[in-house]
Amino acid sequence: MITERHQAMLEFERSFWTFDEPKETLIRARFQCSADEYYAELNELLEQPEALEHDPLVIRRLQRQRLRRRRERLDTGTDAQGGVNA
């Protein structure tokens, strides 16, 4: 089972675009961490089978975004690390 924090992160990823404030501002206010820390934690969450069971649509969307960004970096030859938002 995933934690309440992780459930809140998935809910946030489902609906953050409905807010007027920048995503990084919302992350800091809601999760009390930097955007980099948030994305590192979210990246780990994407690998947990429980997260996929909890919210398959959001997890699959985020995994596709991560894969797309990794491919783009490989194509351009930039940044060897991959992440959801990196």
C-alpha cells in the first residue's frame, strides 16, 4: 500500500493544471519540499506496483512522459539522467 503522501502526490499530478499558480509553487506549498525533491520522490513512486494499482492512468501517463523525455535527451545528446520532470 502506498502512503498518504504518495496518494496526495498522485492526486496532485491528476489535477495540478487546474490551478493558476506555477506547479513549482504549488509543490513547495503542498509538499514542503523543492521541486527537485518532489520529482525524485515521484520518480521512485512510478516504480512501485502499488502505485500502478492505486492510479493506473496517472502512473502510465507519467511513465510515458518520463520515457519521452529520456528519448529526447538521447536524441539531443544532453543529460544522462532521467526523471519525470528532469
